[in-house]
Amino acid sequence: MRAMASSKKAKKRKARRRAHAQRVEKHETKAKEKPHEHLPHSGTPANDEYLLKRSRQDLVGFGEFRRSRGPWPTILAVAAAAMLAIGVLAWVLTIW
């Protein structure tokens, strides 16, 4: 015997449920990747310790670059530097 065909409404509902499940799964994996640090209430000794610790970390990490994601920032920086060098070279050669 042949199975009955699903209605459009049932197909849409099934697709929505599947999409929702995928979003939930993606959100849960992203949430697991990010560390969470609960901040202390302001005006408490714990907050003073936290601020002191963060200010020391900022001093130690001063001048460090953040980690870029992927090769594109590096590629763009090299391309911009090359264009700047070509421009300076062209300007110098037009003066002479």
C-alpha cells in the first residue's frame, strides 16, 4: 500500500522544526566555545580585585595584536602596503 502524501502545512511545519533544531544546535556549540566570566557587583572588594587584575593584564598586554581570523586580514594588509610602496615609488620617480 502507498503512504499518504503530506500536506503543504505539514511539510512547512517539519521544515521549520528542522531549521529550529539546527539553530539550537549551532547556538549550543557556540555557547560552549566562549568562556563566560560573571562580573562582581560594583563597589565590592571583589570588584576592586577584578579591576586591579584587569588593569595589570592591560599593562602586560599593551601593544599586542589580537589574533585575526583567517588569512584575509594579512592578505589585505600586504596588498595595502604594496600599493603604498608603489605609490611612493611612482611619486619619487616623477620628481626625478
